[in-house]
Amino acid sequence: LNHPGVKIMTMHAAKGLQFPIVIVFGVEQGIVPTQPKLEIDSEVHYLNEKRLLFVACSRAMRRLLVFASKDRPSPFVQNWNTELWEIEDI
């Protein structure tokens, strides 16, 4: 973590850390949130995945970029307020 370059990590590994710029990608249906395992309550799993995305996004100190699929959007980003987010089609 002391290396002055780009760090790539899972959302789980980012807990408790902060970075000037954070990029979260792969926010699309089937990836974020992941599919729950059969033995896990789907509502509990969904809420845990939502918290995990929040933790990843809240690691940004100055700039946050979230890459989400337009064709297969995650339910977590479908209702984001466009007045609060700068949304671009790439």
C-alpha cells in the first residue's frame, strides 16, 4: 500500500482505507450484486452487497468514478439521482 502507484484491489480489501481517486467498475447486473448462494437469504445478501458497494465508493477522498453497464445496469445504480451524479455514455 505504500507504493506511490496505482493500486488494484477488491471492494472487500478497501475497507478502512482512503485514496485520492477511486474507480469502481463492473457495476452491472450479475456482478454487483453477485448472485446469492443457495444457503444465504437473498435479502440479507442484497443488503450486504449494497453496503459493500457503499464502502468501496466512500474510500474516495477527491474523485470517484463508477463504471456501470447501460445494457445490464445493476439495481444499485438504476435509481441514482442524475442531479447528484454526472452521468456519461461511453
